[in-house]
Amino acid sequence: MDLVLLCVFLPLITVAWGQYGDYYYGPYNYGDNDEWVNVYRQGFNFQCPHGQVIVAVRSVFNKKEGSDRLWNYACMPAAQSLGEPTECWWEEINRAGTEWYQTCSNNGLVAGFQSQYFPSVLDREWQFYCCRYSRRCPYSCWLTTEYPGHYGEDMDMMMYTYDYYIRGATTTFSAVDRDRQWKFIVCRMTEYDCPFQNV
């Protein structure tokens, strides 16, 4: 009887493992728990090591500190199928106090963040550091849920699926809470060069 059950359930287990086998669950190395890439009300510049991309974003909000946030990021190497980055650059600045939507141009992937705090609006301006991998193109793109879930909350966004990459973000800004919610633009990348190029 046990052998019959094994023969029935083994194929089901194999199928389930095949469906979920491409998921990668951290742990992401943020550094020490008390280590942040910035201090309140100060600018920062964070770049992943060469060949790595952003896979996790962590942040805590403090209204008493100018409605500002502390930030930390985790990086992981891009898939070997993408090869080495062929070029990297800083995107245009996204102004403080406004909503915005931006993806890395030239089919790039987010490999860093730069930010400057502006006390006049109690908000930050942002830039993405982007890297292009040969002529690979994005596909199967989607938006994550909002991070944080509500203004003023801590946020902890992690990429759980391997071979999906952050290509940009859209944000909303609350003039009341003086905080931002983020939805990250996530895509897969082709394993071959393609002729398409985004702007």
C-alpha cells in the first residue's frame, strides 16, 4: 500500500517542485542590522558591485527627523546568462515633492540609488544607477504591490524569484504624511540579444 501511495504522490511532488524550484529565498546581506546607507536628512549614493543588481530594499520612516527615511539595499549577481554589464550610468533626477514613474533607459537594470534630501518639501529627489547587459531585452514585466503598505510604515521589499530584475519604479507622494509609496517595475530579461530598445 505504501508503495502505491508513493507512486501516486511522487509525480505530484516532482511537478510542484518544478513549478516552484526557481524561487530564491534570501537571506539577503544588508550588512549589520544597525547599518544604513544614509543618516536622516543627508544625501547618499549606493552602487552594487560590478555585475550585481538590486534585489532588496529596506527602509524605516521617522516623522521627527524631517519625515525622512533610513535606507538599505541588498545586491546579488545577475544571472550568468546575461554576461557582464556592457555599460552603466545615472538616470535623470526625479524631483522631490512630485509623483514620478521611471524605468532604466536602454534596457538597463537598477544597480544603485542616489538621493538628496530637501528640507523645504520634507522629501528626497532620486536617481537610479542602471546597467545594461549587452543587448538583452525585458519581457513579462509587472508592478509590485505598494511599499510600504501605508505611508509612514517601515518597508522591506525582496525579490523572491530568481531571474526577475528591478528596472525602475513608480512612486506616489503624500503632501499630508510627507512620505512616499513605491511600486517597483520588475521584468525578466531575454537570454539572447534583441533589436528592441526602450527610451
